[in-house]
Amino acid sequence: MYKVRVEFYIRSNEEELTIPFAVAYRDTELPFAPFIGLRFHFGLGAVEQLPTIKIAWNDDEQSFRCRLEDELPGDGIDALDYNGLKQYHAEHGWTIFEMPTEP
């Protein structure tokens, strides 16, 4: 089995480096190595069906990290705002880590 961390960014708007933004992640195992385009489905919800866009191998942890497309307010999931998206995904099994708003 391969250890995999699946993650995506929840961004406050379409600007690439805007603050605030949060990282949503969950850990799982796969019986095969992940690949670009792989779609995860952990239950009901649009994010779990988005394709994997980046994959990295962490040699220290002996695990893969799969990045899904970013989640934006008003982009699917009933047009939730930024805080609504964080709450929605937390309620559906994702761990949410919000990036600090100040350096």
C-alpha cells in the first residue's frame, strides 16, 4: 500500500497568492502509485472528484502528496463563500489549515 496525502487550497478569490487561504488535506492509502488525473472520491462532494494536478514523493515519510485543483468561493458547491467552504470541507472529513494572514 502507498501512503498518500491528498490536498487542495481553499482560496479567498481568484488571485494566486491572496491571503487568506487555507490548505485542506486528508491522508489515505492506495494499492497503487497515484498518477496525474487520478480522481479521489471520499464521499459526497465536488472536491473529491477533481483530478490530481500535481504529485510529489516525500522520501523522509515514504509517502506521496497529491494536489487537487484549488477551491474558490462561488465555484460549485452551492456558491459558498471562503468561510463556508472551509466549514463544508471540515464537516466532510478534511483537515483545514489556514495560512497566517501576517508574515
